[in-house]
Amino acid sequence: MTHAALISCRRYSQLSLPGAETRNDSRVFFPLNSWKAKSQYELTYVTVFPNRHPTLSISIFYAHPSVLLSHFSPVIPPCRIRFVGVPNDFTTFSNPSLSPIPLNQAADHKKRKSSGDKALDKKCVDTIRVFSADMVQAANSGHPGAPMGCAPMAHLLWSENMSFSPTSPNWSNRDRFVLSNGHACALQYSMLHLTGYDVSIGDCKKFRQLGSKTPGHPENFCTDGVEVCTGPLGQGLTNAVGMAMAEKHLAATFNQPSYPVVDHFTYVICGDGCLQEGITSEASSLAGHLGLGKLIVLYDDNNITIDGSTELSFTEDVSMRYESYGWHVQAVTDLTNLDSLRSAISKAREVTDKPSMIKVKTIIGLGSAKEGTHGVHGAPLGAEDLGQVKSKYGFNPEESFAVPSDVASHYDNVSKQVEADKIAWDTMFAAYKTAHPALHAEFTRRESRELPAGLLDLLPTFKAGDKDLASRKLSEACINSIAENFPELMGGSADLTPSNLTSLKCSSDFQKSTPAGRYIRFGVREHAMAGICNGMFAHGNIRPYCATFLNFAGYALGSIRCSALSKFGVLYVMTHDSIGLGEDGPTHQPIEMIESLRSMPNVNVLRPCDTNETNAAYQIALTQHETPSVICLSRQTLPNLAGTEVSKAMKGGYIVSGASNTNLVLVGTGSETGLCAQAAEALASAGINVRVVSMMCMDQFDTQTEEYKKSVLGEGIPVIAVEAAAVGSWNKYSHVQVCMKSFGASGKGGDLMKRFGFTVDNVVEKSKLVVDYYKSKGSAPDLFSRPVWDDVVAGH
């Protein structure tokens, strides 16, 4: 049996080695019978990218003569590869998915380079245009114009530049692609279909139909090959910044000489609308500051918005703007020949110290009778116009979803070649396990989303004599208790680190010169901060967190909503959670924010009252990987309460004190739970037995059984909710509410609490009135005595 290691490099061009035979089909054959153990050989090759893979060592452990070691495709830079013969040790490189290929049985693997066939390039581009337009026409809904204009970009990216694996779409070292102008998704679905992803012709024919793999905007949970949800313009480009940050950090963490485990680009296609959204200004500014050289954005500069020409509202010089951000900027003004775009992408890949923007002048809906106008943006072409487009591009106007055989063959070959990249990486990663077992184990653990053993046990719990602290300080203790043992935890604050208390004591900052650092200085960029965290989560192997004042979550709500929709378990650390923050006044005091977040599906809103509950909040956040968590924390000091328990708090709501013989239930969250406990003591002296309930997370309490809910809140017992926030959803779990019904004011926190009724005296007074009222009625209405339907339809 012949054994050989598959060389794990990516994108070679010309190769030469003494005694080797290089063939036009890119196979390289090594007659190994003349090699000697522990001899060194140099392998050199010509390339246009001198900055990638400066060194690489490959070991051939055992091989027979005339064995095909690998196939190569363009393009990586000159370097030296050392081959070391070590007989009888080949199992270090063993991989059951690989078998030696005798010389006379070698498959025909083509290089990933331009075919040189301009006619075929044009035919591929035209196929993408027509196929995308067919999708929109079949649905009688959608956006044909951008896919038709952007087709050349997509063709070159998928054919010549991107590494991906249709059979393993979540391969960790794939190049990431984000369609930021998500309304152009027919373009992405066309490329996924053509390159062999699980997107069939039938799926394309169901474009925008209920339950299809081809929804009206890209959704990461619906379609293999889609990284993020990119309906809201600007989110995608911002997510891509997060992906590029993750790649840079993980490369600094895991890569070792000869083992580029993390080594890929992030590509974006965006439109005018994306660049008008403020979120992309925030994200692009940070990307320039961080020097994210593996981020390449292709800007579809078609001068059209829904309203009409960009002359109506968007006349800035985008190139100058991005140069000022510190980006490498190019412009491509002619797509009749793809060489200029091909060259621009190649140059962008060479620039390793700056993100790249390629401003590509396109014509929206090229070929349509409405080309170049807003009329082709968001409506099907119509049968007549689509027919003439097909005729113009050499297609039969009577056929739909046609893919010429030579186009199909081209993309089939691309798929085979990119799968070879994946196989080569797998082989290298198997060798990495032997060379660097601890790093391999850590990388594999992160891939599985498994928490490190014993991690949650490190979170602090309350002990008698512990000092009372603000919950933001308790949060700081939680973060730093796990950070050293949870190295994928990476995040920061929107320029509020001293207030949010989110710095990592075990790590330096993530900066251009220190990419291994884990603390991110997001700057005053709340919306981009959240969107970047979504991108980092989508990339994988990072568990991102970010922080600001709770009221400024309003700036980030668009991105938080995308976290929830995309099932990204981002940790949002939101401090200064009520009027109790004091003097900064109503501009900073959240009133409706908690309710806004609670009303959002698939979000945990957690408002802990003390050490034990802060522990529970972080446990919930860390263990629910597909649900984002917003942890709301106080500026003011909170008492540790005798009856709080971590395990009970994880149910969302539970009894803190006064389990039986109850006349009244007081239910609070955060700082008001302690207030309820104090009021209960005062009411006891008046002969009123009070049960105190903490509702740390209403979202978790919602998921409990009705039996459990009744055991906590009781049946026929008056319930008063006390929370320094809007009333909102408290109606379902209480009869009366002591809550905020106006904006706050500027003043000392204690004075504000008194003014708005969050005092023991006021809660006691209201409690007595409520008890007397319902005593006169016989009992309070049963909160759970109402019809409950099980036919809730699950969305995404």
C-alpha cells in the first residue's frame, strides 16, 4: 500500500522541484525513490501575491515512487517548502478520507485561474443575469436589477477567488461572502445553485415562497452558504467587519509555522443604500482603524435608489470617504472586459494592512428595456422584457432557468477545485493535531460550541458577609471569573469601559498591532458594535459580548433584532438600567427600553438583583447559544438578599421569601426586588403576609409550566409588580403595577426613586389598598384563568 501526505498549501501556480515532473493540468509528480531520509528540497513557484504564506513545511512520512502527492491551483507567493522523509511514521498524517493516487489514475484537477476564455466568461455572466431574472419573474416579486448588474462580480468571486465547500458549507476556513444589499439575493441563490450547494432548480423556482430555501432576503438559518441575515441595509457590511476581526484574532491565536489553520478572506457586495446607512460609517471607520486587510468590499455603484437617481440624495465622494477611513480604494469603470475587475480584486488581495473597497460602476438591470432606472430595482421585468433580455444574451426566450452545458461544466469544475482546498486543509489540520495537540483540542472544542469543563462553577455566588455592590460590578466579577478559562469570550464597550466595567483583566486590547488581544475598543459606535458582534458570532469560534448604557440599546436595536432573528447568542451587557442612575437625567434613563426588548422574540432580558442572580444571568446567557441575552445592570448599590438562589433564578421567576399563608405577592426585578423585600418586612408588622418573587427574566419564566407559574404567583392572590420601567407586559403576571409612566428627571438617584414612588412607604401604602380592595371582592382574579391556545405558529 502506498501512503503520501497531501500538501496543504492553497493556490499554487508554477512549481519546480529537482526530479519532479510538472504537467499542464497542475499535477506534480515526485519520483521519491531517489530521495533520502531527512534530506531537504526546495519547492519554488511563481505568483503575483508575494505577501501570503511566507514559509511552510510539509513532511512526507512514507511514500512509494510515482505517487501523486497533490494538485495545485493558483495562486500563492514564493516560499520554501521543506520535505523530510521519516519512514514508518506516516500515520501522523493519516486521513481515512484520503488514499494514494497512482500516477496513471490521477484525476484531472484544474487550476483556479482565469480560463482565458472571454466568451465563456461572458456566457457565465449572462447566465447569472438571466437565471436571477427568471427567479424574480417566477415569484412575480423581487429585485432583478442589482443581480443583473452585479453578475460579473459574482462570477469572478466564485470562479477564481473564493475558497468554499458546497459539501461542507460550514467549513471553518472557508472564505466568507456577505451580500449586504440583501434584496439582490437572487444573485446569491444563483451562485449557490451553480456551484453545487444544496439549492436546487426547484428551490430557485420557489423564490420568495413560504418555506423555501430561497427567501426574499438572505437568511442564514434557511440556506446553506448564507452567512447572515442581510435584509436591513448596512447590516451585512457591518457583519463582515466582525467576521474579518474574528479571522484576524483567530489567526493570531491558532496559526503556527507551517499551520495556517485560520487563513481566509471576507468578501462583500454592497450597494448605495448600504453606504447611506449610518451603521456602515461606524463599522467602516473601525475597520480602517484596525487595518483589516482580509476584508474586501465590492461596491455596486449603479447610481440608483428606490426613489430614483442617487442625485436626489447621495452625491458624496465615496472613494474619498473610504480613503479617509484608512481603506485601500480602487475604481473599476468598465465591465465589458473582466480583466480590470479581475486585476482590482488581485490588487485588493495583495494589500494586507488595510481593508479594500472596489468601487465598481455598474448598470442596474443591464439588458432590460428599463436598464439604468429605478424601474428595474424592485419589480419583475415582465414577460416581454425578460424575453428580449434572453434573446439579447443568446438564450431561448421560451425557456426558463436554463444553464448552458459549458457554463454548468465550468462551475462544476470550480466546485471540484474548491473541494480540494477543503481536503488539503483537513490534511493539514490532522497534522496540526500531532504538532500542536493543545491548540487543536481548543479549536475543536470551540467548533463544537462546548463550554470548557467547570466554567460555570467559576462564577461568583453570595457568601455571608459579602459586600453589597452595584450589579454592574457583580457583572464585572462574573466576566473576569470566567475570561481566562473561556478564551473565545471577546468583546468590549462603546467607549464606556469605566462605566460598564467590561474590561478583561487577563487580556490586552484587540488592535491592529495586537490581534491576539480580546478586548475591543468599539468607540462611540453602538449600532455597529452590535452588528460587528453578530458578524463575529456568525464567523464562529468567538463568543462576543458588547456593552453600553441600557438606554443606548436604542441605537443598537436594529442589530439586536438581527441577533435574535439569526439565532446569534451575543451577550449584551447593558448598565445604568433605570432612573436610579441619577443625575444624567431622562436622556440617559431607560423607561420603555426593557419592554421594547422583552417584546422582541428570542431575546432573554435579564435584570438580576444581587450576586446570585447575576451568576444565574450569565449562566443563562452562556448556555443558550442561539438566543441573545441582554443583561440589565444597575449603577447603584444593591443588597444581597437572603433568599436568592442561582438554580431557582435560572427559571426566570421564583419565590425569594414568604412561600405560604400569603395575602399578597410583590414581584420585582433588579433594584426593585430588594425594595419589595423591605416592603414585605414592613407589611408583616401590619399583619399582612407577603410573598416576595423575583422575576429576573420574564422570558425564561414564560417557558415554565403553568403549574410552576401558579406555585410562584399563586391563585386568587393579589399580585403587585414593582419595576422602575414601563408597565408593558407586567399585565399578564400582575393585577397592579408600580412602574414608570413618564420619562425620568435629572437629580440624585435616591431623590428620583422617591419622586416616582419607588420607596418602602409608597409600596406599603399601595399594598394595603390592593389587599383591602380585593378582600372586598372576595379574591383577586386568577391570572391564569383564561383561554390558552397551543396553535402558536412558529416563525423563524
